Amino acid sequence: MDTSYIVDFASRDRISDALTDLLRTGAQQLIALIPISAPILARVDFKRLTISPLIPLT
């Protein structure tokens, strides 16, 4: 006897609405950070910037 699988996909409207809401809230959070981060980033010397791991790699 063969096994059958039924997959029910959400409609495009429901998926795009959820994605749009997620993008809107994420964008609002990023936009809210601009006044805080812009002065800090203006003082960073990116040519001399190094990234140190939080946990030493062994």
C-alpha cells in the first residue's frame, strides 16, 4: 500500500502579510537606532578595526 502525504500551504496573502509586518517592525527598530549609533560610528576608525573573538579559539 502506498503512503500519501498531503501538504497544505498557506496562501500568498497570509505569508506576505506576516513577512511585511516583520519587515516593518524590524525596519522601525533599525531606524530608531540611527540617532544613537551615527555619532558612535562617526568616531570609529574602520581601517584599524579588528575583531576579537569573545571565546578564545583553541
